[in-house]
Amino acid sequence: MSRDARLSTAPVAPRDRWPFETRAMLVAATLLALLLASGFAARVPLQVQLVGVLGLVAVAGVPHGALDPWVAHRSGLWTSRRGLAAFSAAYLLVVAAVVGAWWLAPVASLAGFLLVSSWHFGGDWRAGRHPPARLGLGLCLLALPALRDATAVGDLYVLLSGDAARTLAVAQAAAGWWLVAAFLVLTLHAGSMRRRDGVELAVLAALALAAPPLAFFAVYFCFLHSPRHLRQLWQPLAAGQRRTVAAVALAYTAATLALLLVAWVVLRAASPPPAVDTALARLLFIGLAALTVPHMALVQLAQARAQRGAAA
């Protein structure tokens, strides 16, 4: 058989298609770019932006954290109804602790949330396999909006944690380009960048430097981060498991939204009640912080247990 014949009959490897969340992020980014080009996005009031982002997070963001009970079960953290009750109680205790810490030390809590989120978000790419690059990438993502408009980012931080929180936006703006340079050096040194990663990060960087902070956050969190985590959990499951996991996600999403509704009623019942913009911003970001901390801790614990099991 000739060499050409052998080549023609060799199996052809399937094309490495970009996953759903990459394409979803590109579509969302394109639509946002069109809105920015038309000038419409710049005229949307902050209150409307907050309501829109809250709606997107409720539909596309909350479900990926709602699978935490399933992640814990798969990792062996609970195996019975009593174990599930204990896990849920511990989870809610951490949520309450985050809210309480924010009440007592709002600026420090915001700074801690930004640091924790940087580590968590940096794991969305191959560079996340290298701890320094992972942290640098996450810090870059969260600093880029302040490079575009430190005042707008500072205004959001003030809604969350008071006037002193504006210094965090100033610090992010001052460190932004240094963080970008450090991340590029670390990533190139580690050799961990794929073409898909480069496209995603370039689009996100362009959005961060061109779009309002909330719009950038909505595109990244709701169209890339959350779908990526859901896909990674969903793909390995058998058909029967998928029905169970879907039911768990729906139940815990509904419970989370009910808690957020209770939090909204409590916020508006305060004397004096905060302005609507302030209440919406706190509901969105303090709520996310309270859910992100136990979610991230669980993800790290599950990964550590899986690595120990693979090494055994």
C-alpha cells in the first residue's frame, strides 16, 4: 500500500470545536459591542443595569452554584439525608458568616471578596493550573474595568461598602497594567495559553476597557464562567444522573432565589431604607460574595479529594 493510500484511509481526528460557553460569550460580546456602538448602552440608568444583571445572574449564574450539594455528594462529603442536612447547615453558616463580616467590616470584606473571586475566576483557563498565573489572571480581570473608569467602579464599591471602598478602585487602576504585564510573563513562562484562551481573554479585555463595569461582569459571569462550570459537571454524567442533577439544580436555585427575595425585603425594611440602587447593588454583589465563598471552598475541597483518590 502506498504512503498516500495509507494516509487517505487513516482515521480523521474530530475537529476541536469551541465549547458552548465560548460561543455564547462571543455572541453576547458582539451584541454588547453593537449596543455600545449605537450609544444605547451608555444611556441605560444604573438601576436598570442592576435589575438586568440580577435577572441574568438568577437565570444563568445561580444554577452553577446550586449544584454544590451534588458536588459534595459525588466527593463523598455526605451520603445520607442526615449528611445532606449537616452539609446544608454548614453551607448556610458560611453564607451567614460572610454577610455578618460584610456588616462589621465592609471594606475589608469587599477586598477579601475581590481576592477570592480573582482566584476562583482565574481557574477558568488553562493558565489556572499554575497558581501564580491563576491569581494574576483573576486580578487582571477584576482590575481592567477600573483602568477604563475608576470612578464608575468606585461608585459601585461605595454602594457596597461605603466611601472608603473607593480606594480599592483607585488601587486597581494603579496596578492594572502591572498586573497585565505580570500575568503575560507568568503565562508565557508556563506555556499554558491555548488559542481559545487567547481569544476569550482578548474579547474580555476589550469589553472591560470599552463597556460599563456591570455589562462586562454580566457577559463574563453569565455567558462564560457559569456555563463553563455547568458543562464540566454535566458532560461526564449518565442520562439517569442528569435527571437527578437537573432536579437538584432547580430545587436549590429556587431556594437561593427565595433567600435573595427575603434579603431584599429585609434591606428595604431597614430604617431608613437604602436607596434602590444601593439595595440592588448589595443584593447582587454581597449575595454573590456570600454564595461564592462556600462554593469556592467546596470546589477546592472536591478537587483535592479527587487528586488524593487518583494518587491512591
